[in-house]
Amino acid sequence: MLIDADAMLGRYPRRHVGEGTVAETLDRMDRFGIAEAVVSHTLSWLHDPHTGNLRLLDLVVGEPRLRPCWVLLPDTCGETGSAAAFTAAALEAGVGAVRAYPADHGYDLAGRDAASMLHALAEARLPLLLDAAQVGWPSIEAIARTHPELPVVVGGLGYRVLRQAAGVLARTANVHLGLANLSSHCGLEWLVERYGAHRVVFGTGAPVRDPAESVTRLLWSELDDQSVAAIGAGNLRGLLREEARAA
């Protein structure tokens, strides 16, 4: 079973990858054998997080295979309310995880402005999803060490990043790596051998990235079936703190 921790609804304006509709997303999931997905919205990333987060909830109503993922901002400007109000609203709405784009949204995720938001997320145990290009590894480590109860999943890794990630994985217990664009040759097998399968989470980066990339990387790997099952779904379920849902 596969559960995608890294997918998105909404149109992506920088190149044509479809319209980003729920129907397209479910069809793509069926094509690649993906049972469920944690989804955010392009509007929350590229325009306005508050508006996009609300739009996302409207789109996933009645879609049990799609779990909403909100985009956060520091609460210094009040755009998404206080940290406590944002987190409470997320939990009430059934949000499974929260995503951050500090480089694109212009703030320091490891700085004082975002501290209250990260503290609230850690208390709620809402996983924090990041793209590696949005925040440096020193900041990732600082966040993880300051908030040890906060699960952090870093996706969009790219090529030749294992040396940068290795020390952070060794010094923290709550940092996990996503499969989207994990491009190092046999990098998945190396990570599992050195740090354990529990530190890796399946994600595709769809629709910006082709899901076939992550699906093939996992299902054609040299890992044993137990590790594949954990990475494919079990680890993310543990982070989301939920029992298996019918696909």
C-alpha cells in the first residue's frame, strides 16, 4: 500500500502539468496504485496561504482518500491568525500535516518569528513538511532539536544531498526524508541500511514531478518487503497518528 505524503491540488502556473483537480489527482493515484494522499494547494504556496487552505478544505470534502495539508506562516502579521488559533483550526478541520515555504514566503523558519507556530505544531504533533530547497540543513536541525516532539519530513531532496542529510539524521530522531526526487544512486538503500526504514516516507511531489519516479524507486528497490511496506504507508500513518483507513 502506498500513501503519498507530498502531493498538491490546484493549477501549477510555471508549466502545464494538468488542471490540478480532485478528479485528475484521484485518477493519477489509481494509475500508480496510490491509495491515499496528503495534499496541499498551489494557491496556499503561490498566492495566499489562508485563502488556499480554505479552498483546499472545500475540495477534499467527501474525499476520504485525500487528507488536507495546510501551509503555515509566522503569526507576526496575523495573516493566518495566532499560532494557537491556526493549530486548533487545523485539528478541527482534520488537517493531517502542515507545510512551510520559508524561502518563497520570506521568513526564517528557524528564527524567532516562526517559533510560536512551531511550538504549537509540536504540541499538536502535526507533522511539518518541507522541501529541501526552501530551508537549509542547519535550520532543519535547529528546528528538530528545539522541537523534538515535532515530526519533520524533508522532501524534494535532489542529487548528492546524502552527506548533508546524514549528520542531521544522526543527531536527531524526528527528521525524516521523503522519496520525492531522492536522486542519489542507491540512496534509498543506503539510508535504510544506515538509519532504518522508519526514517523514510513515501512521497511523489505530484503533479510537478511524475509519481512514477518515487513509485519505481521504492517498489524496484533492493529493500525487503517489511521495509517497503513501512516506507510506502506505515511510517506516514505513524506520523499522522491514525489507523489504517479503507482505500
